[in-house]
Amino acid sequence: MSDGLPACPECHEAFTYEQGALLVCPMCGHEWSKDTAETTPETALIKDAVGNVLADGDIVTIVKDLKVKGAGGGVVKVGTKVRGIRLIGDGVGDHDIDATVPGFGRLQLKSGVVKKVL
């Protein structure tokens, strides 16, 4: 359908089409420039709350209390150390980190709520 055009960086559907100088996704309505089409979520740099570039396997700390929804609930406290993060491009919403949080198990986190331990 898309004749070799890249998938949508927002919803990852392959039904993109060209409209002038832009690429358009009919599924979610996202529009982006052809020049930025090479930068996909998998190749984009993911930065923490203070601007440090994150990588798979990094150790991070939580910078604000996080309410955990679901069975059991609870709060991940500020300063909780999370080891061995994994960067993901297809998380729920804008969650781009998959990690095992002590006391809570496997969670997806937003990069804006963590700080890399240097």
C-alpha cells in the first residue's frame, strides 16, 4: 500500500502516503517531514529527565513518586534504583523504558521520570 514508504512513527501502521512534502498516516492523522522519516522511534535517542542519553542495561533512579495502577497498586518512591533497563519503541502511550522495579516487578516507565546513575 505504501510503496516503500516508512511506517508511521506514532502508531507504527504501514498505510502512510505522501502529501506534498509531508508523509501522512491515515490511521492516526500524524504528519511528518520526509527528511525526518529516517529517524524512527527505534533509532531516536531516548533521554532521561535531565538530558542524559539512556541505553539498554543502564541503572536509573526514579525522580518523582509514581502511583502504580492495577492489582495491588502502590507507589514507587523517589530514589528507587532500577537496574538493567531496556529501551522500547512500542510501549504503552509514551512509555519508552521496560524495567524490573524492586517491589513491583516488570513495569513500563517514561524516560522523563528517571535519572541515569553516572
